[in-house]
Amino acid sequence: MSDSEPDVVLGPFSSPDARATPWASASAVIGTAEVFWLSTVRPDGRPHVTPLLAAWSLGGMCFTTGGQERKALNLEHNPYCVLTTGTNALTGVDVVIEGVASVVGERSERVLAVADFERKYGTHLTDPAGTWYRLGEAVIAGDVRLYRVAPSIGFAFGKLPTSSQTRYTWPSR
């Protein structure tokens, strides 16, 4: 799922019998999650959070947006952001990926990312009745921005029955 595997460390706020969540398990959560929450910072310092579709592609988390949407304007000012997903319950695993977002400019990379999105979201993107039908075409053409978040730090929060906090760090690229 990634070009390089992160370092994995169990955090101090874990239950005494907890074990670190392997990266393969966290990446499986990312691979099956349908909704992610993107947190960015407005130019005046206020936070902005929005739900969106995201997929692991090109060695990082990828998502799309229009160039004049609040998240795009925020990222132009400050590219640091956080993507979160999880179970929205007291059981399971929640995952957080922190990093720096950049616009994917190469058409060949946009084509690869669109293929990953279409594999993940299927008919939502590929069927004429799908909510985001033709999004892939717009991304490939460059009419919709594709962002890639290069991961720097991540977390997996295991919940009931055993609480765990796993920290992932990726080497600088």
C-alpha cells in the first residue's frame, strides 16, 4: 500500500496488555473506509473540517476538490493537513494520517490515482447513476484538483476491548 513502510511504535496511552496495530491492519482500515475527514487551517488560523472520499495511492492519501473550495484555498496557504477515518463506535480501529498535501500535476499519476479510486469506490464513480460519475474523467483532464498527502505521522487507535495507541512515522522523502 505504501512505497515505504512506516516505523511502528506502541504509544504510552495504551492498555497494559495492548500491542501495536501493524501497519497492514491500519492500511486495511484505510482501504475499506468510505468516508474520511480532512482537517485544514484557514488563512486566519481557524480550523476547517470536511468529509470526503479518499484513497491510498501514489504512496500517500489522495483526495479531490475544486480549486475554489475552502479546503483548496486553505491548502494553498498552508499545505499541512490531517485525514481521519474509523468506525464511529467504541470498538474497532480509528486511523489518523498527518502530512503535507500537494497537487498532483502529472497526468500519468492522476490516471493511476483515478484507477485506485475507481477500484475502491466502484459504481459510485463508474456507473452513470453513481453520485460521482465522471469524476475520474475530470481529475484526469485536470478540471478537478487531485491532492496527495505525503504521510509523515500516523496513528491507529484501537478501542474496546483493549485500548491501544500506535504511532507510525515515515522516513522523510
